[in-house]
Amino acid sequence: MENKRLHIAVLVWTNFCRFLLALVFIFSGFVKANDPLGTVYKITDYLEAWGIVDLVPNALVYLASMLMGMVEFTLGIYLLFGIRSRIASSLVLLLMSVMTPLTLWLAIENPISDCGCFGDAIVLTNWETFGKNIVLLLAAISVFKWRKQIFQLVTSKVDWLVALYSTVFIVFYTFFCISKLPVFDFRPYHVGADIRKGMEIPKGEKPTTYETTFIYAKNGVEKEFTIDNFPASDSTWVFVDSRTRVKEKGYEPPIHDFSIVSQEDGTDLTDVILDDENYTFLLVSPRLSTADDSNIDLINEVYDYSLEHGYRFLCVTASSDEDIAMWQEYTGAEYPFALMDDITLKTMIRSNPGLMLLKKGIVINKWSDGDLPDEYQLNASLENLPIGQLNRKTVIHKIVEVVAWFVAPLLLLTLSDLAWLNYRNRKMKQKEKGKEEKAN
């Protein structure tokens, strides 16, 4: 009786840990697959903290970003359905054995603000992340030790199909989000966001004070300027870079560093753009030197369209004057440029370059570089086009769509496979019956 109770306790505990790990890994992997470029930025933060960012090829960072999401999601599915339990439990224990001490180092040294394990969906402090990983490590040890107690949710006849389809699904979803934009946008600049409201401070709260400095060079000497002493009247100064720092910590609204400064004369354009009741196109490029230039013709077409219909078009970047001049020479860009903080631009849109459509400070639409509107879509004024209207699709709607894309084909393939197995078994029985009749 005692052994039976112990067996039941181990069985319940192991499968509780298994489902806990499954849900966390599926969520973590899916979030990374949903925003691969965000994971690239986070990996780059780690590399900068370790001082090896220049030693790691950019392609390797992108590959690591995609593999992290794919592996985590696939392992989570394996644990959820109870398939490949030996491989899944071993790899999960290995990952948690590496990540737990890493997050302890993050908590102690605090080189970056958060680990990025759940992307922008759930932001944990470094100590919260370490605590979470301690729990997951204990769960991983339990699952690995008593993996034989894991029960399957599918039969051995279709477990290979679940394993294969899950991998195929997350691979395609990752590449879809790279070529388009994240399906789920957890950042404060999502479609429908009111930038002005995102910058508001609740009554009674003391705001965090920020200061953006602009680095300019003249005669080989670099100097920092603020918005108050900007060298607008002296055109001999050449823009090099911009930085935003916290002067005094206080309440931090979701959007706290949205500041647009004209590259030409240093005019603050923030309020002009946020208060504009007409449409504004923002071509967003953190660094023009690394921007994709394969669709420059489409970008120029959108600019021509904006001129024709009286819409503002502005390229916002953190690039130097030299890089801006090179971009203009190479692409034939005639649109004006403005300066913004590098991190803000990366937060605004996960594409370099990417295109945002604003109207009175509200994000109406966003496009990646590979999904820009063309002349067939821009055949009238924006007031009369679907792309000029706010998409009211809710998060619940998107969740249902993604789940349907995962579950429906998997269910269809599973039923088809079971039908094929049933048909083959019937044929084999008929064949054996025929042999027996001949023998008699």
C-alpha cells in the first residue's frame, strides 16, 4: 500500500512538472518565433555585455535567434504530448542547467535590464527570472529522473506525426514573422496604439527625466549637444550619433523616449507629427548602413504617392550624416530625414527599414520592408483605402487564428494517418484470410 501511494505521488508530481515545463517552453519558444528580430537584439545585448559582439558574425546571431524559438517550442510540444520523452527530458534538463547559472550572473551583475526569455510579452526582472529558473530546474530534474512515468496523450501510431508537424509549423511561423512582422505585437507601438496617450504620466506620479544627447563632429573633434544647445546655425558640424540616458528615475510610461528632431536644422518635430490630423508616413531605420535596400523603388513610390496626396513622409533614423548621405546617393532618396534614438526605432517596428502610418499620433498601419504597399494598393487617397483604416482585429481573434492553423492541419493529418493505418490493417487481414482459405 505504501509503495502504491509513493508510485501515485511520483506519477502525479512528474506529470505536473512535465506540463509546467511544456507550457513554459511552448510559450517561450512561440514568443521568440513571433519576434525573431527582438531576440536578435537581446542576443546582441548579451554579446555586448561579454565584450564579444564584434567577434560573432551577424548571420550566426540570426541563426541562434531562430533556433532558440524553434527548439524551445518543439521541446514543449514533446513534453505536452508525452512523445520522445527521453530526448525531451534530457535536452530540457541541459538547457535549464545552462540558463539557471547564467540568470544568476545576470541578477548579480545586472549587465542588461532583463533576460528576454519571454520577449516583450512578459518582462521579468533578472532576480525574478532567476527564481523562475530555479523552479523550472527542479521540475526538469524531476521529469528527467522519472521520465518513465510520463504518459502519452497520443498513441505511438501518430506520435511521429505530431513531432514532425510541430517542427514544420514553428519553422514556417518563424520565417513568416521575419518576412512580415510579428503577428502579436507586444510593444507600445502596436497598430491602434495612441502614442500621445502612451507618453502620459498618471496624476500625482513623478516622471522619469531623460536627456537625449547628439554627438556631432567638427574638424575631427566630437562634441555632445542637447536639444537646448543644438548647433542648428552652424552647418559645419556633422552628426555622428545620438544617446538617451536617464537623468532622474520616476514613473516610466510605456512610451518615454519618442522624440523626433529634424536632421536638417535640429527642429523638434515630435508635437508637429503627433498632432497632425492628416496621415504621416514614417520610414523607420535604426541604422541605414545595415538597412535592406532591395525595395528602394517601392519606398520611393510611397514617397511620390505621399507628395501627390499631401501626406507627410519622413525617414527617422539614428544614422550619422555620412550614412544618410550615402543612402541618399545610393537610393536616390529625396525625402527628408529626422533623428531618433536607436532603441526607440528598434522598438517601433521589427524591420530595417520598416514603414509606419500615423494619424494624429495613432498607429494606423505597419509594414515590413518585404511587405510594402505597392501602386495597386495605393490607387486612391488613404481615406478610401483599407490600408488607411485602423485594423480592429483583437488579440483573441489572432490567438484563435494561430491555434486553428496549428490544430486543424494537425488534426486532419492525424485522422488521415489513422484512416490509412486502419485501411492497411484491413487489407492485411483480408490478405491473411485469403491465404488461410487457400491453405484449407
